[in-house]
Amino acid sequence: MSVRLDKVSSMIKDEISLIFLHKIQDPKLGLLTITNVKVTPDLRLAKVYISVYDKEKREYCLEKIEELSGFIRSILAKRINIKHVPDLKFFIDDTLDYVEKMEGLFKKIHKDDKQEDSES
């Protein structure tokens, strides 16, 4: 990825985070975090990855955020200075679920190893 795309992605991530913090005040969304933004090379689309703390609310949050994407994009257009503000597409970031699964597997392996050591 080029330096320009990295800068634009970082700027969009920061601004969208601030928009959620200050402009979108829906307690039903709960605790969510913008984890990553990937911009296409032509700057026409930004894939925004969000992490939602409450797993049961993920689908609701994604639907609500997609409804608000036009509003978010219009505020973003006022805050950043680029020729074309990219369309925003939101995705759930399930990286933390993967990490939790791996940690569980490691704990199970270590537990099994300890049991084998105590048996021998």
C-alpha cells in the first residue's frame, strides 16, 4: 500500500472515530471501535472495520451504522480535505474472536501437557 493510501486510511479512521464519539450518540450501539480502514487505490471506496464489544449486538450495530453511512460520509466530507470522499462500507472485525479462540486452544494444550506430566 502506498504512503498516500496509508495516510488517507488513517485520517478517515481517526475522523470516523471522532464522529462516532461526538455526533452519533445512540446508547443501543454500545461500545464499538473503528479497528481499521482500507481505501481502494482509486479512493472511491473505504472499507471500515468495526469491533463491537457485545457480540449479541453486532448485527444490529452493523445495520444501524449502514443506515447512518450517508450521514457519516457527509460529516466526513466537511472534516477532511480530499477531492473525492470515498463511499463507506462497514464490516464487523472478528479478529478478537479469533484471538480468543486461539488462546482457548493454547490453554487446552497446556492443560493437557500438565496432565500428562503429572501422570508420568
